Amino acid sequence: MNYFNYQGLELLIARYHENKYDLHTLVRLILRSSSITKGTVMNLENSNTKCFIIHLNRAHKRKSFVDDIIKNVPIDSEIINAVDGKILSKKDIDNILSHKEIYNPKYPFKINSGEIGCFLSHRKAWKKIVEQKLDAGLILEDDIRISPLTFNKSFNFALKVIQKYKFIQFQVRKIKKKCKIIELDNELELLQPLPSFLRTSAQLVSYEAAVELLNQTTKIDRPVDTTLQIFWKTNIISYCVNPSGISDHTFEAGGSTLSKKNSSSLKISINVKRLIYRTIIFYLSKYKKIKET
């Protein structure tokens, strides 16, 4: 048994004794953790991957973030000019936005132009993955920072399993809720949160997932992160690596380019609707299956 297996096994047993999971889960994770070291798996040397950085040209404060991302990612990078929702024409919006409900449950808010631009920007990135025939693409937004030591480990781990799991997020916030552990690689965990986490700051997307998501989103009725939550319709489950080595710096980068200010009374109504919607999504995520018929 090599160093990887010994260290991983010690960590699994320690967590078992801490009552983090039961004996059945312990055995399953030991088998899965050892299996990802066998056979041919992708890594930085043999993978055809590229980083796509979504950058809004008018967000000048974010240019330094883009430069840092390019410096810190271990693969080639390409900047994607983000779609600016503020200058979308009515025709542009009508071409992508459905004015009737596409998915259940109905999204309780009117999607704004910034959210439409964000969705179109991610579609541009997915299209790049397909057009360039990549094994996978690392899609990053321009308001994040990378901690190279941690990120290089989490990225390599994600590369090993991306062909199996298709869509892997790198969360920018500390993961507080308990999630199902799918794979373990020493201190790194591949988690399956249900429902999947919101935000699309950073993710590794396989070719297969990019094709599926492009096919499923020719028309949209909600933002990209909430669309990704309804995996029983998109056929793509969002997993995530913990820890990720990526952090959010939206405020430092000039603030959100998507949100708008609302009055106090409107905020109360929005919060109630959001709570109801998220509760429905929570229960559907627990019981729905991929490729629902």
C-alpha cells in the first residue's frame, strides 16, 4: 500500500471514531478512495484542460484579479468577455429568456438583465469547452482569489474524477452544512450537497456536461446557479471539492454586477418568497432522481 492509501485510511478511521459516519460509509469510502488511484485518470500532465475566466470589460477593478488568476492557475487561461446585461437588446433577451415557466417549481422572481448576462457568459464558456474539444474546462469568475497551495491539490483531485462526476464546484465560502462524502483523497473531500450550493464562482466542467448544459439551456427561466440546482431536469449533478483553495472577494472587486437595491418592505416579500422556493428545492433535491421520466 502506498503513502496515499495509508494517509487516507488513517483519516477515514479517525473520522469514523469521531462518529462522522457509520461503518457502512467507512467501508464504501475506503473502496472508493483506493479505486481512484487505479487505472488511467486525468492529471495535469495528460489532461486536455483549459481555464476560462469570465470578465466584464467595464469592471475595471476586477482586471487585477484576472491577472492574479492567470498567474496562479496551473493550466493555460483564456479570458471570456462577459455578456453585459446592461446593454442587452430586447431581441437578445427574447432569444434566450422564456416568458413562460420551463421548470418546476416556478422561479418566484423576475430574472434581471445582469442575471441573464451572467447565464449567457457561462453558456459562452460551455461552448468554448465543446468547440475546443477539451476534456474539461475550469470556469472562473473574475472576483475570486486563488490560494495556490490548496487549490493545486483540489484541482488535481477534481481532475482525477471529473470524467465520472462531470461537474465539480470549488466553493468560495466555508462549507457549514453536512454533505454526503463521495470520494476522499487525504484531506480533500468530494461532496454531494443536496441541494447543490448557489454561486458559480468556480467550477470544473467536463465536455459531456458542457454539451448537456448547452442543450438544456437554449431557453432559460431562472439564473444559472438556480438552474444547476434542478439536476433532475438538467441531468447534471453539482459536486464540490472541500477545501477548494478559492475565496470570494466581490466587495473588494467593486461589488456585485448582478444585484439591485430594494426597499425594506420589498426585501421582506423577497425573503419570504425565497424561503418558500428554497424549501421546495430542498425537498425535491432529496427525492428526485437524475433523468426523471
